[in-house]
Amino acid sequence: MRPIPANAPVIEFREVAYVLPNGQPLLRDLNLQVQRGETLVLLGRSGSGKTTTLKLVNRLLNPSGGEVWVNGAPNAETDVIRLRRSIGYVIQDVGLFPHFTVERNIGLVPRIEGWPTDRIHLRVQELLQIVGLGREIVSRYPYQLSGGQRQRVGVARALAADPSILLMDEPFGALDALTRDQLQREFLLLQERLNKTVVFVTHDLREALRLGSRIALMEAGQLVTVLPPQDFLRSTDPLAAAYVQAFGEGLNSVATRGSE
Amino acid sequence: MNVFHFFLQHHEEILELTLEHLWLVGISTLLAVLIGIPLGILSAHWPVWNKPVLGTANVIQTIPSLALFGFLLPVPWIGARADRLAILALTLYALLPVIRNTYTGIRGVDPSVVEAGRGMGLTGRQLLFQVELPLAVSVILSGVRVAVVVSVGLATIAAAIGAGGLGEFIFRGLAMVNNQLILAGAIPAAILALTADFGLGWLERRLQPR
């Protein structure tokens, strides 16, 4: 691998377009950089292209035009399996393997990467602690867990091989308000400690303001604006303003990270 | 002389024909599994194959069994021996439930599980063997179960072309208007079918993912 300058973006979209096989465009002229250690939130309504953008990073989708650079190289030139194993991926439906125990779910990538068993075991223990789950849970199956526990296991699984990048697609969207609040709080602590480069998809402005270091607002397959949370609240952009209005009072207290 | 006595008197022949019957069913089911599961996987993963594969299997299923035996008779090597012919015909009939259930089982795996697996960097092979097949196994097995039960019944007809099996008793009994002979073929065949149904059903429940 070639050396990457410290200030180079970890992920970079260059003139990216994505068109469905039937000709319907989902994404146009996307230029976006994600810096090391930041949490970039993709905010927008359903169909705005946030999930498409996310899936272009780990090549679950391939762009129809332009390039996506990951860690200083076009991701189309990286072996797709290697690329995906170096990027953690968390989705709303979690997608835990129902026939595997928690331990096997979390340890799957390390196992296929050929780690020795005791190292996997230690790593699983460590990860459970990081995501705030007790050790007794390792031998349980996904159907024996609550929604919150499942998503914690999902996060632990994504972190298993210590990827520097984490892609999260509405990870807390299906949880009840209380559990969501708790997991958001833990996410901030986790992020302080692990300092991953995170791309986080949500349609919830409150969540975006709380978790993001920058918010990328998307609409109809295009990037509208990219702003830090405090600036987002003051933005004169009509769509951003409409969002702020729709979510109502009390947003200022949520937006912890201002314009630096 | 009642049926019971008849069974005692002819137990050696009944056993021999039962084993022959089992062999016909066993080999043809094995072949159907070896051919049908890959075809099912193929049509589940590449939709273009779905119609031709399932369509062909469907058409085969609609051919009357006696006619199928007749069609295969002139085929070289196959037609030369009755048991080869019977095994081929039984295999062809067993294909549809195996292919269809493999297809259904794999398509029925929760898409979010597959997406998570792909996103984590599992290769296609790892995804298939560690995720899709284990999660589809009980559905696939229920297809095998149907195939076996149908084959046990169908294999009795193989005696019509001289392939042996419990059908020998049935055809002989029909020719001689002898109910005991018919029962000597029909009862063991029914027991075989029920045993296979029960055993595979049990296995299916054991392997059912939660």
C-alpha cells in the first residue's frame, strides 16, 4: 500500500453517480470527503440516496460514474473481500446469523481470517465489554436477545477485526426511544475512545445533530449541503431550515458539536 | 392361509425385494440430491436459470411414470438394464421437490442476514456454506422427504419393466388375482414410506434453525 498523508480524506466520493439498471438515477454528481476520525452523518428522507451512498463505500453497489476512494486508493481497485473486511458494517435489521451464537456471530470475520481460537475468544470478551454486554450472553442465540442487545452484538461484530472505518445504516432506527437514547449515548463514548471514521445514515435530525461531527444533507439523489451541527441549525438553506422547523424546539441542546 | 402366515412363509423373498426396493429408492434419491441441490442453488442465485430449471423439472413431473419408463427404454446403456432405467426415471421424478425446496429455502433466508454477510466480506462460497445452506437445510430436507415418499410408491411400478422391488409382488398378485401377494408388496412399501417420512421429518425438525 502506498503511504497516505495524515490529512488525506479516508473516504472520498469523486463525481459519483449511480443509476439503476432500468435507467432510474439514484445518485448524481456526488463529491464528498470524509476525514479521519469524524462521524459524518448522511441525513435525508427515504429515497434521497443515503443508503446508496453508504453501499458504494464497501462496494455492495458499484458506481455508474465517478470513483469512490477509500484509504487513498479507488475502492474499485481493491480486492472487494479485503475491502469489506477492513470496513465495519452495521444495518438497521442487524442481520445477525440466527444459527450462530453471539460468540460465533462476533467472531466470524476473525475466524475466517484464520485467527487462533484463544485470540478470537479474548477479542469477543473485549468487544462485549466495549458495547456494554455481559459475558453470560456469549452462548445465546439471536432470538434470545432483546432488540437493543441485538444491535449491540451487531456493533461488536462490525468492530471485530478492528476496522478503521465503520458504516452504519440507521442502526438505532428500529429501537424504542429509551434504548435508542442509551445506544446513542454509548456510541458517543465509544467514538471518543475508538476514534473510527464513521459514516452514519439517518433520517432523524435529532440523531444527526447529536452524533455527527458533520451533517451531509441529501435530497433526491443529490448532496444539498455539508455542515457541522451548530451551523446546520443556523443554515439559511431552505431544506435544512425545513428540517430544523419540522423537528421543532430544543434542538440547540442536542447539537453538542459546534463549528470549530 | 392368512396374510400373516404368508408373510412368515415368504419372509426371505419379501426381505430380498424390500432391499432391492430400498436400493432403487436410495440410489435415485442420492442422485436427485446431488443434481437437484446445485440446480436449486443455481436458480436461487441467478434468476435467469430459475424458469428453465424449474420448468424442465415440472414438465418431467407431468410425464406419466409408465410412459417415462417407455421413453427411456431405447436410450443406450440406460435401456440395457432395467434397474438403470428405473433409477434414472426415479431420479428424474425426485428432482422437482429437491430443486424447488432448495430454491425456496435459499430465497427464504432473511435478506438482511445475507446483506450483513456480504458487507462483512464473506466470499460467495462462505456465504453459501456457512449461512444460506445451514439456514435452508430444513426446507431442503422437507423436499428430500417428499422425494423419498413419492419414490417409494413409484418404485413399485419399476417392476413392470423388470427392475425388481416390491412391485414384483403387486404385479404378480394382480396377474394371479391374489390379494395376499398384493399385500406382500403393498404393506412393506407402505411401511418403508412411513418410516422414511417419519425419520426425515424428525431430522428436519432437529435441523430447523430458530
